[in-house]
Amino acid sequence: MLIIHTNCLRVIRNAWHFYYALALVFKVVCGGIGIALITP
């Protein structure tokens, strides 16, 4: 039971890291587009 629990936690943690990285990339891309729109 403990092994299954740790595996679930690891998967959740990996998914969280992936989501965080995705959000970071999304923020950078949106920031870049925003700057491109603002600058003539």
C-alpha cells in the first residue's frame, strides 16, 4: 500500500512540475507577445 501511495505522490509531483513549467512558458510567450504589441 505504501509503495502505491509513494508512486501516486511521485506522479502528482511530476505532473505539478510539468504544469508549472507549462505555465511559465505560457507566461513568457504571452509577455513576449504583449511587448511585441506595445512596441511599434
